[in-house]
Amino acid sequence: MGETAPTTLPRNWYSSTDIFALERDHIFCKHWWMIAREDQLTQPGDYVATTLAQWPLVVTRDQQGDLRGFHNVCRHRAGPLVRDGIGRCKQFVCRYHGWRYDSTGNLLKTPGLKAKEEIDYAMFSLFPVRVSCWNQVVFVCLDESAPDLFDWLGDIVSIATRFPANTSMSYQGEVEKCGNLNWKAYGDNSCEGYHVGMVHKVLGGSLNRETIEIKPYENGEFIGFDVSYESTGGDHTRDGKGFWIYKFPGLLLHFSEFSFNAESVFPLAHNQVKLIRWFWVDAAQAAVRNIDPVSMREASEHVMDEDMEICGLVQRNLDAGIYQFGHLSPRKEVGTIYFQQLVRRALQDHL
């Protein structure tokens, strides 16, 4: 008799606020998160502010030209420094009571409190966040003891060298999606190709599935999809190699011979997620292949919509309570098995 197929994560792990709190402490804060593009932070004072797993964060280019990251939290009474989004400011001024900080996070002014006599400015700098860059994107990490970014990326760094660098490509814009689902429902889905034929009819028809290799990589903790594209209807302009990656816990990368896109999966709450995907295309290569970058981006967005729809329906059914657990296919869901192993590994000592 064969070995029993591995079981899925328990149903309540997708709907429990207690599990989400454990994930914040033992997964989210210990990993790097893609938060901005470098071209959004070119001038001193440029900033990008967003929310990651309920932590408000801001990344800025300081007046000396270095990147800095902070919690978007004033040291006075936890007011916001800036609104979520992009902008430019020489100094951070709290929107609540006007406390002022320079671009390196040092406290400069405290209306209503006298410096030295009533408060030690040196003790109340902004809470720092680690910042690092790779492949024209900016990452943050909340844990000082976590590996540096390149060690965290692991084998992804060498895989990227097989494809054109996005420094030679033109930026094509971004897509943002929000959904009422747990981040793991989206991760489970993104780590396997089992659903492609059922959910993504157009995408499934453009792939030579006999040449897709899906396997986990321990050095970097990601699932890699080694892909060959094969166009339908005799039009082979898009034929070629590609490599898709789901990097635990929430980074998706898609490399091809003429394009690159990167997606961040932001857990907002136990039942909410936000996706941001950025697109780059080599215009010359696209023209040679008779590919319209706009249509290509629209097709990618359509795939995201299909994924979000099916994952939202899965979340609805998980929340209903009749389903408690299932079994995963060692042949069709090797990526999802590995993804769920990483979740269990991170939480096993804290349940």
C-alpha cells in the first residue's frame, strides 16, 4: 500500500486571528518584503509609504542620497508621519501634533515640550526598518537578525542571470488588487500548476506543459517553475523560456527572454490581502516578436483576476466550516506541499 498523501493545513489557519498574530511575529517580521521600485526613490526626500501585515512603513531617500526605512509612527502618540502612497518631503512632520524628524529619523522639534529640559531627543528617533535593493526593486525587513537580502533570495540571484536584466527594459506600470482572503490561500494557489487548465484557459493553451518543471529550492525557500512557452494557432512569436518563482512568504517573480514582472503579496489581516505587481518589457524584443506590451500586461492582469476569484471562493468555503482538511497530490502539488511545510516549520514551536 502506498504512502498516504500529505494533509493540508487545518481550515482554521485561514480564518484565525490568533494564527495571524503568530504569523506576524514568526513569519512576516522575519522576512524581506518588496515594497517599492528604485525609480520611485531617486531624489532626496522621495518616499513610499504602505502597510505590511498591519505595520505602517515608509521608505525614503535621505538628504545624503541613502535609502532609509522607518515605521510610519511618531514617537509622541503614534500619529502618522505621512499618508500611504508616494510623495516627497525634506523632513517628516507628524500629522497629529507636528513633531518633526529629519530624513535620517532624528527628532528635531517637539511643539509643547522643551528640548533637553523635558525630553531627550536622542532617545526618540523614529523606529528604523532595514532596507536593501535587488533588480531595481526595494525591500524592507523588520528583523535585525534576519539574513541579508541576497542570502534571503538564495538561488534566485543566479537564476535571474539566465534572463535579460530589467535595467535594459522599460517600465510598463503596476497593477494593484485587494481581496477578502487569507494570504496562504493565494500562496497555496500560486505554488502549483494543477489549477491552470481549469482556471486559466488562455494561459494553459500557451504553455508546453510537458516541459514545465516545478520543484522546491531550499536555498532561498521558493518554488521554481521552469517553463517553456508555446504559442497557439501557428503564431510562435512568444515561444521561448521562462522561469516563475513563488518565494516564501509573499514574493512572485516572472522572468522571460523579453520581460520581467514582480509581485508582492501583502497580508493585511487574517482575511484580507493586497497584491501589487510591476511590469517591465524589452520594447525592442517585444517588437521583433510582434508583442504588444499593453496587451501582455492586460493578459497578466486577467490571470491575476482569475486567481483572486477562485481563491476568494475557496476562502468562502473555508469560512463556511464544513471542510476541515484535505490531501495534497505529491505529483501535482509539490509546490503547495513545500509552501505549507514552510508555514508549519515557522509556527511549530509557537502553537
